[in-house]
Amino acid sequence: MVILYDRYNLPEDIFEIVFSTKQQEIVAKLLIKYMKENGNEIGKTEMSLFATQLHEGELISEIDEAPYKGKKVKISYNKRQFYDRILTPMKSMGMVDYDLYSKKYKISNKLNKDLMRIGLMWLQEIEKPVYKIKSKN
């Protein structure tokens, strides 16, 4: 996944940086909220139930978005798109980790570690010596 951002107009919310649509932001926030409510981790069954509730429009939650702030709203999102556009990118970026042994999804801090590593890579690039390009003329 590619994250493009404008450092002069950086949003306060990480989900606005990572996801391209408001609906994706809302669903990702709900997933993290659900995981936090369950000790920062959930099993495959709980993840499937969450995705099914979304798919069937049975998930009711308060969201902090402007027209719905403070109101309970039914949220609907396609199950396949949830896995493809929400969960898979969150796993690949290190926001959520999946443990094959325990079959649990966990909130992860790997995104933070990776971004720090990327910052260090940039600092190393800045410090590299300049190599002159020789022309055949």
C-alpha cells in the first residue's frame, strides 16, 4: 500500500492518512475499537463475525463523523471488500498482526517501527557521498 501525504496539511487522524475513503476510515476505526474492547486481540471467528455483521448491515455503532456524531448508526460494508481493502492493508502495514500459531489478530506497533526505520533510511541517503557521473564527451 502506498501512503501519500502532504506534510503541510497533515490530518490529526492516522486513518485519514492511511485510507482513501471516509467509509474505509470508519470501518477501520470500528475494527480497532472492537479489538480494543476485546483486549487488543480477537480470533478468526470474532473477525469473521465482525465482517459478517458489517456485510449484513447489522453492526450498530456511534461514530464521530460530522453528520452522525453522537448518534447510533447502522454500518454496512461488503465482507470481501473488508478483507481486501481494510484488513489486508492493515496487516501489511503493521497496524494489525496475525499470529498463525494462536490464530489471533492483534493490534500491532510495527507500523511505528517501520516508519522510524524509513526515516533512518532517509537520513542515511542524505549523508551518502556524491558520485560524479562521467560522460563520454
